[in-house]
Amino acid sequence: MKQKSPTPKSLWEANLEQAASLIHENRTFLFSADIDPDSLGSMLSLALYLRARGKTVYMILSDSLGDNLDYLERIIDYNCIRILRNVEEIDRVTDQIESVIFCDTANTKLVPFFPFIWEKLLSRNIPVIEIDHHFGADSEMIAGQAVTLFRNANATTEITAELLKKLHQKYPAEPHPFSQRNILISLLTGLLGDTVGGRFVPHRESYDYWMKNLGDGLQKNTRWRKPNGVRPGDDKTTKFGNPDQLLNHLNRLSEEQEHCIQTLKSRMIVNGGVGSLNLLNSTYAQVKNVCRPYNSPWFTGILAFLLNEIPGESGKVGLVYFHGKNAEDKDCIYIKMRRAKNSGIDLRQAENPLRTVFHGKYMGGGGHAGAVSFRVHPHDEHEFLAKFEKVVDSLKQHLA
């Protein structure tokens, strides 16, 4: 596979045109991604545009989205976007699929059911669009024949918004994507998610442009129903009229989750500006009285919050490591890193030490300069911690 790099400026406009034409010409689409708010927002915004044009859309989602993204599940259901949960469900519709769209996914290892998708669809040279902003580390093109929209961006939804803008320019008779409230919500979800609500913005001009345009569009296209004596008025905690209301929903936590977070944060070890939190399976027995199982949907929101909070608490870099399964459903240990707002370190530099220290056991990973995720094969915990300490020592050298 070929490592990803930003699409050259000389090809960018031609690729946008080609992607827009492909979307216009085909009728049935399959979306797939490594699921987080940005990838989901990118897929859903395009899927809603396609549904408004009467096209058929399938989306691969192997797990539930969790409580904080419940509104996106309601949008998916309301707009008759069919969810495929497993290989059997994908297999039933492969003969119908005319095009595949991958969003915000660094490499094939992160695509759910990729071997099956390759065998049934990609090996037939079916048209593919790939939209992403992950470069370096082990990023790679998912399909060699894809129309690629790769750009350094705050979130993949910024690139998706540019594609939607091109689609409206090219086909002005079709419904305007930015007049559709749920498309705006989907795009904002990705942008707020990947920038942690605007706290980490590597490309300020682009962020300000899209936040203003999408935010203004959301306010303009939101209608508030007043109580009329028969039915209540709209609730601003469950219906979003501006980005702040959306962000508040994304960041909401129950009292139970707040208590769990405070307990886990007290277990963080800070050394030289690096904060580390061990969430390996063996630690669960020590916190099970305040936390639900680490692999539960309930815990997913907590993990995201910890990844955002620990760097600020430690001063420079935050690390969380835990057992999990990769997109191929293989057991692994995840190592997730985020940098603090005032830290200029490029966290992708951790990949080479990881490859060296976990020689033969490294499974891949990557991300952005400020946020990365790596995977290694399961280890004895003491062996893992001893090896990982060497990686942390290497990071500290770059913080000096």
C-alpha cells in the first residue's frame, strides 16, 4: 500500500471535480470508517446529501455510538440510512453497491471487516472516494484506485464540507447541503470533536471559516417550536441551535461518570510533564466499585474525556493505555497520546521507539501531531510497562 500524503495543489480541484461527478453518477453507496465523531460526521453529512437526492446509502457501524452521539443515531434512523453491523449484513447488499466512500481512517487495519470489503468490492475495482487528514506514521491509502481528497485539516469534516460546497456549485438544482440542518450538525460534530471544542486548532483560518459558516447556517435553519397548551416547546438541551449547545451535549457526563473520572485521574502518574494512566484489565479490580467495565459503551465517553483532560493536568503530554480489540477483532493493547495546548511536540515521533521497543509485537497506529493512537500485541503487564517506560523516556527527550 502507498503511504498517504496531502493531495498536491495542482490536483486538488481536479480530484474535487472527479469526486463530485462520481457522487452524481452513482446511485448506491457504502460508507465505512474507524468510528469517532469526525469520521461519523463526515460519513453522515455526505450520506444525508445523497439521501436528499434519492440515492441509497449503507453505513457500516459494528458498535453503538454511545449516549453522547445518540442524536446522530436518531438522524441515521429518521433518514432511512441502513446500518450494517456484520459481514453477513454487508454480504447481502454487495451486489447493489456502486461506490464506496472511506472517511477519516488512516489505514486498512482500522476499516471494519476490511478483508471482506476487499474481496467483495474493492477487488472488482469499484469506484472509491477516500477523504482523510491523517498523514505519516503507518498511514496508507485504503484503495489504490481511489479518488483521494487528502488535506492537512483540523478535521475530515472540513474536507467533506468543501466537497459538499463543490457539489452545490456543480449541481445547483439539487438541494443545497448547507440549508439542511442535520448536515450542518454532522459537520460541526466532527469539527468540534477533533479540535476538542476548539481547544486544539492547528489550522486556525480554516477552523474559523467553517465554524462561522456552519454555525451561522445552523442558527438560520433551526426553528424553535413554542408550547401551545397541547405539546411542550422545544428543549434546547436536546435540540441544537448553535455550536455551543452541540458541544455541551458532546461533553455531558452523568454524576456516576464524573465520580469515575475523578477516581481515575487520582491514579494518574506525572513525571517530567508526561501524565500516564494505566487502564489495563488488571487495574479494573481496583476501581470496579466506581467504574463500569472498561469495554462497556458507558465507559467510552469517560475514556474520551480522560484523553482530553490528562495532557492539561500533566502540563505537556497525556498517555492512556488499555486492552481492546482492533478493527480486525484481534486482541491488542491500545496506547493513546494527546499533547497539551502549550506543547509543541509532534507525538508521531513516538512511533519509531514503539517499533523498536516492541519489535515484532507492534501492530500499527498513527494520527496527528497532537493526538496519536498505537497498538501492540497483548503482553504480560509487567513486561509491557517495562518496555513502555523506554518509549516515555524517548518522548521526554523531545520535550526538553
